[in-house]
Amino acid sequence: MIKVYPVILTPAKMGYVVTVPDLDINTQGKDIAEAIYMARDAIGLWGITEQDDGKKIPEPSKAEPSHETNELVSWIDIDFAKYRKANDMTTMRINVSVPKYLKVLGDEAGINFSQELQERLREKLLPTH
């Protein structure tokens, strides 16, 4: 799901402070390009954390937020599903059963079962990986 959030960029001594009014979060960057990049990252991380907590991601405002004359307003697009694929590397322990002979052969060959399973799952589930 792609959403587009308004952000306010406030000049600071060392670049820009970025405020995302709809989500009540802030970040910063040393220049406008980095500030926009950091805003997208902050929005993405905040969004997938909300989803993980079972909460709904709020819809973005459609109007430009009020801001001071020295501040800039920009709009940040974020695809939460793509952000999760690219950034959610949290690992989980799972129990997997394999026939004994495969376990013995794998151990003898020095196979890392966890790594092997991850690689096969990526091939199967993310064909463009």
C-alpha cells in the first residue's frame, strides 16, 4: 500500500529537522536530499512497527500542513510492503523437521541449515531477489 505523507523541513544549524505531522514523528538530515531520505525511512519504520503492534497506519492528510515562512513542505511517498521487504530483517527461531539421514549428511558436509533454508525460501518466495 503506497501512501504519501506531507512533511515540514525546518532549517537548523546542521541541515534540516523533518516533522511528519500526521504521525507525530521527527527526523533530520544534513541537507534536503538526506532529510527526505530520512523522512521516508522514519515513516516506513514507524508504519511497519505499528502494523507489527496490530495497529492501523493512519491515512495521510490531503492538505498542506501549516508551517512557518522559512520552512519547506514536501510530500513523501512510501510503499509499506516494499519497505518491510527491504528492511525487516528480524529473525525468528522456528523448529523444522528433516529426515535423520539428511541431518547427518548436512552436518558432515558443513551445511548451515538456517542459511540454506533462508536461501531456498528467498528463491521460492521472492523470485526477483
